[in-house]
Amino acid sequence: MQPRIENPAVTVPGALTALQDLGAAVRGSGVPASTLSLIEARASQINGCSVCLDMHSRELRAAGEPEVRVVMVGAWREAPYFSDAERAALALTEAATRLADRPDAISDELWEEATRHYDDSQLAGLVLAIAAINAFNRINAVTRQITGEWVGRWVAQAEPVGQAS
């Protein structure tokens, strides 16, 4: 396996920093770090992004999340391991990741459920986090970026999930 080209976020000057800055801003929105990592993992599953799925799964484990939550995020509807707030965030993530699957991609009912658990700042953070992970997923999927042990080293040297940058 070989990537088609070097990762565009690394190749284009400033791109990776801009994407990382967006992630840092999102972490200040009040959404729990574990929720952000769960939605990043779920969107990455949907989009088939091995790099991001590997990274965010490792982040969850490094943050002490129980293994069952890491492996069951793809079946969150049928698993008792997620809070109602996390379920609302995961539902929003799936709908926003699959915008073209329904005429009303984000139904009022789905949005209202999210508003029961998150304030406006947190909702904005969720929307930006979903957009950011989808951008990373698309960059990696289009160019066939390959995961590997380098992801483990990246996660190990990064600040733990939930700590400020």
C-alpha cells in the first residue's frame, strides 16, 4: 500500500496548522473531549479513513476510555455504553457526514435532540468538529493515506485528549 501523493495537509504550507487550529478552537467550545473523539472515530468509520480512525481510537484508549466504548462506537444505537448527550452528538455526526442520504439531512427533530444536551457554543463546536473530521477524512481517503505505527507515535507525543493545547 502506498499513498497516491504526500498528504496535502502537509504539502500545502499552513494547511495542517489551520486544520489543527480549528481543532484547538473546537476543544474550547465546552464539548467533552471524549465526545469529540467519539464523533471523530464515528465519522472516520463512515468515511473509511484508516488514519483518522486509528488516531482517534488510540486517543480514546490513551484517555482511559473503556475498550468496549471504543469498539462499539459504530453500533452506538444498539449499545448501552453511551450517554444520551453522546447519542445526540453521534446522530448529528452521522447525519452531517452523510448529507446527501436524505432530503432533510439534519431534521428538526435531530437538531432539537442535540439542543437538549448542548448549549449554542457546544453545538457550534460539534458542527465545526464534524466539519473538520470530514475534511481530514476526505483528504486522507482521496489520496489514500496509509495508517500505521506512526499514528501511535503521533498520539503518544500529542497532548492527552481533554487537555488544552
